[in-house]
Amino acid sequence: GPTIATGRPSKTSRAARCLDHIIPVDFQGTVQCDGYSAYPSFAKRSDGRITLAACWAHARRKFFELHAANKSQIAEFALNQLGRVYGVEQQIKELPQAQRLEIRQRQSRPILDSLREWMVLQRQQVAPNSATAKALDYSLKRWVALTRFVDDAQLPVDNNWIENQIRPVAIGRNNWLFAGSLRAGQRSAAVMSLIQSARLNGHDPYAYLRDVLT
């Protein structure tokens, strides 16, 4: 079915109900997202229309931060195994869907199955409230959603593409500090949507807007 990759919800709050303004009410398919709690709540309200796929970049980041903080061997092993999965993705990204699916099943699934068994074992041996436990729990609690891409060739391994599209706005939000009002924020969002849509369709945004406005 169709797939939507998304960042965090943002209408006037971060509540699950605000996703009604982002995801079409008649949408039926897969939503790929991070671990934000609004998404599971939204999926439950969809009466089975929506399936969640999680993002491995977010799960991997937990281990990356853990390794950066204390050179954790557990984090290092997890990163190495995920590196193998990403290596497979790099090799198959230009292949037809049928071949991508076959290679994921044959190569990525055994890596991920072994990784989960290892994670479960490690989780039993670490302190419940430790940073290591939190990194392991993030993946284990979302394992079905994280591994959904193995059975669906349309799904990417993460939603980094959409994250990269919205990153300039997120960085700008810190620099701009204030939109002035809710209506000003909505106007800004409309203009940013026009600019990004022009880029995605291969147009120079300035030339496009100048042509339309004049």
C-alpha cells in the first residue's frame, strides 16, 4: 500500500489528534515515523487502516550517543550489526522491488533476528534505569515496526529522507525564534511548502515564485 514518512506532528500542539490535519482521513497504508507516542495512539484510532513502520536511524542514534558517551561495547556491537544492515541497503537501493525484497529476506533478516536475540540477552544483564537499558528498550519495544521494512520492499530502512527535507525549517526555527503569531506561522508554513514543492519538482524556487507572482 501507500507509504507516508513523517516527522513529529505540528498543528497547534503535539497531540495525536493533530495528525488528523497531516494524514488524510481516508489514508490506508504505512506511516513511517520516529518513536513519538502520538503515532501509536493515532494508529489505534484508525481501525486497522494504518500500519506503523519505525525508523532505524532513530534507534541507531540511541546506541551512537551511548558509545560516544562512554565507549560502550554493547553500543559498539549494535552499531556494527546495524552497519551491516545499512550496507545491504546501500547495495540494493537501485534494484527493482522484487530483488530488494528477496535480498532483505535472505541477508538482512538473519542479521536482525540475531541482533534481537542478543539485545534481549543484554537487557537481562544491565541495570533497569541505565542508559544502556534505555537504548536497548527503544529498539526492543518497537521491534515489529522497526523490522517491517524487511517484508515490504516499498519501505526504506529509515525516514532520513523526509528528516533532511524538514531540517532547514527546524534549524531556522531556532534562529528565527518567533513567528509573531499563529497566523504568521501558518503563512510561513504555506510559503515554505511552496518553496519545497518547487525544489522537489526540479524548479528554482526564486524563478518559480517570480514567474507566478508577476
